[in-house]
Amino acid sequence: MKQLILPTLTGITGAHEVTAGLRRQLVDCWIGVTNAGGAAGFPFPPVLESDVGPAVDDILGRLAPARCRLVTASFGEELAGWVVLQRDPFRLVAHWGTVHHLQTRPEVRGRGVGSALMRELRTVARDELGLEQLRLAARGGEGLEHFYGRLGWREAGRWPDALRFAPGDTRDEVLMLLDPL
């Protein structure tokens, strides 16, 4: 039986922790995931550096220890995937966190990278941010409900036909919940 080698996971709480090389790998990962058909925030491939770079910079600009975290997964010096966790700033719902942009490089799919990122994110949310619940929205028709379901998430609802990719290609947005952490 082949032994699964898990990636090294790193939590990042501020843009100052992101080197130019890591920023480049974040952008390249997002381009690769999107252009391979992944549901990672850009629904209309192909995308280029000029599309993705500003979005990465926006995420990095929002990083803050108590409010927004980036978790990366790497094999050696090579970025394998990443995910963002954001705490809601409003006191009424400050016990919630929202997961954004989970993605793994297409060439490392099936090696446990996405699952490892989501498990680490859960730990960060609970132990470091004191969150009680996590939520995310996933693109229907991609099998993502099953992936998240294996990690303890449950479907909380759907926005029917919320996402229109082309005439005749309209999908639900699936609302997922992880509770308790």
C-alpha cells in the first residue's frame, strides 16, 4: 500500500508574511485551478495574471490575525493549495466564519491537500479565532457537496439556479455549514 505524504500547512495572518515568491505561486495556483475548470471564484476561464493578481492582492490586504487568515499547503517549496477564512466583522454574527477560495493545484489532486487544508482551517477557526460555526457557498453540479460532506459539513440550503455560466448551464449555489467546530 502506498503511503500518503501530507503537505506542510502554514497559517498566515498578515500580508507581511507573504513573500513575492509565495504571492506568485498563489496567483499561479488560482490561474491553474480556474483554467482547469475549478470552482474557485473566476467562473469564466481562461483567466490571466491580470485577472487573478488583483484578486490575490485584495485577499492579502484583508489578512489580519483576528479577522482574516490564509492557510497554505506545500510540498517542499512548492505551493499545493490554499484557502481563506474570514470572520464576520458584525458583533451579532462574530461567532461565524466564512470559508473562501479553497483550491488545490490540479496536478496534486487526490493527495489529500484539500482535506488537509479544511481540517487545519477548522482547527484555526476553533482554537485560534474562537469561532463556533463555519459556512461556505459551493458551486452545484461539481460534486463539492460530497467532498465537504466527508469532512463533516452539511448542506444548509440552496439558491436554485443562482449561477449562470452560459445559456442552458445554470447551477445552484449550495450553502454549507460546519457546526459545531
